[in-house]
Amino acid sequence: MGADPLRLYRMMLTSRRLEEAVAELWRAGLISGEMHLGIGEEGIVAGVMAHLEDGDAIATDHRSTPPMVMRGVDLEAIVAECLGSTAGLGRGLGGHMHLMSRKHLAAASGIVGAAGPLACGFALAHQHLRPECVAVAFFGEGAMNQGMLLESLNLAGCWKLPVLFVCKDNGVAITTRSSTVTAGDLPDRVRGFGIPCAEVDGADVEAVFHAAGQAILRARRGGGPSCLHATCVRPDGHFLGDPLVRIVRRPAGELKGRIAPLTRAALSLSGAGIAERAASLAGITGMIARAARMRGRDPVARQRARLRLDPGELATLEQEVEHSVREAVEGAMASLQEVPR
């Protein structure tokens, strides 16, 4: 099956617009706790999810919104769950890190590395009850140092489970550079279990699509597990609200020349008060860092540039996506006003 560029773009754009809307709700104080977004990972998720069929299962990490959106889970129910509404997927009890849909065989966990054993459970059930169905596990490269994920790779290799392990590698484990805490080469680590591992640029959704297609077809035919190691760049920090933490951990000199003028302005004896300056500096440096990190690596923008569509057709598609997201947010907000029965 060949890639459908327009379908891939719609999948990614819907996820991006929904997460941007959720971020605004979080900033408005309507969503409590941390908020972990999958912005920047859409190319990886869409490239894999485009191959899944009815009966296939997904297990994802705390950045679960993109896989759920692209699996076809109701947008309003996703937003409602983030808001803590009883109209949410888990009646508001799970939050964004624990989105689940029994209908779609889709489940998320906030425990790092838990997608591995969960996907193996799905895959084992497929092997006995639903031949030709597959399971997919999404996780970050930091999870590759968790024992339960390594045990899952071993189990999947031993039992030839129909599972695809998808590592979304952005090079940072929370606020620690992964290279400083991870020994060896991750794809080679996977291959040590006898599991093939393809390496791909996660910002190129069509490249991910082709690599994932081969792995999923292999699993459907009884060939056993595979792994996809996909690199990506996320513009925000580990969670919303920590962009400055990420900035100070960039390589020395990467943002040199951009931060210095802002620092001089912040330390000036004239102008606004200290608190106002600090808030302004945080916002500006956050925008600079996001722009620098995503330059040329935004999977949504890259795919949009590939499309060969009449501008009017493209505008119509994008308006449809924005309308569906707006309706979902409005519906979820309205559910907060309803008295539960």
C-alpha cells in the first residue's frame, strides 16, 4: 500500500490542532497538573497509525493524544478527559496520561516503559485469538533503559509476537541529555534480541510510513516483532511550562547571540519591574528556543510543503480540521456544565 500524502497530512494536522487547543485550555487553568504534548512526534505516529486496521491494538506512553486522535478516538471525549469531565474517555479520572478506549484497543500509561509489556499482552492475545492482527508500542528513548521494556523485547523475540516497538527519540530524557545516561547504540541493543530495527527520520512521515509498513506486514505474516527507531524534535520541554529548563541544557553557544540582548534588557535599571521582565523574558526565550529546535524538523510543515493541491482545496481541508477541533473543544467545555446523573 502506497502512502497517501493528503491523508497523512490530515492525520498530523488534526493531532497538532487538537493539542494546541488543549495547551490553551491548560494555560487558562482549566486543566490541572502537568501537560505532556506530542507536538513534533506527529510524523512518527501518523506513519505507523496509517497502517493499522480494525482489531489492531496500540499501547502508548504519557504523550498519548496523537495516537488516540489518529486511531479515530472521539476528539470531544479526549478533550473532556483532559478537563476532568465525566464525559471523558475515563469519566475524567485518568487524565491525558491515561487515555484509553476499549473500542479501539488503545491504552496509555504514565509509567515509563509500560507500553512494552502492554503491547506484548495485546500481541499475545492476537496470536491466539486474532491471527493477522498486530500491536504497537510507542515510547521515548529514555524508556529504553527501563527493565520492563527490555524484558518485553526479550519476550517478544522469544515468542515471535506480532508487535512493533516504536522508539520516539528526541535526544532528551525529561531534562537530561540521553547520550549522557544511555550506553551503546539503541538500534543495536534491539538487534541483540534478534529483532530487526529500522532507523528513520521521524520528521519525514512518508519515510516512517514505508519503514513501518514493512515491519507491520512482517508481523501480520507471523514473522515476529520489529522495532522502529525514529528521531524527532519536540518544541516544548518535557511538559508545558518548562521551556527555560530546556534552554539552559542546550549545547553551549547554540543560542549565543540571541539570549545576550534579552539578558542585557532584563538587567537594565530602567523599564518594567523585575517580575514583569522575568515573565516577558521567559516567554520570548521560549519562543526562540522552540523556533530554533523545530527549524526544518516540523513534520506537519514538511508534509504540507509536499502536497500538490490547489490552494483553495488545501484551505478547505485545513478549515475542516479546525472546525472539527473547535467543535470538540466546545462540546467538552459544555460537558463541564452538566450535572452528572
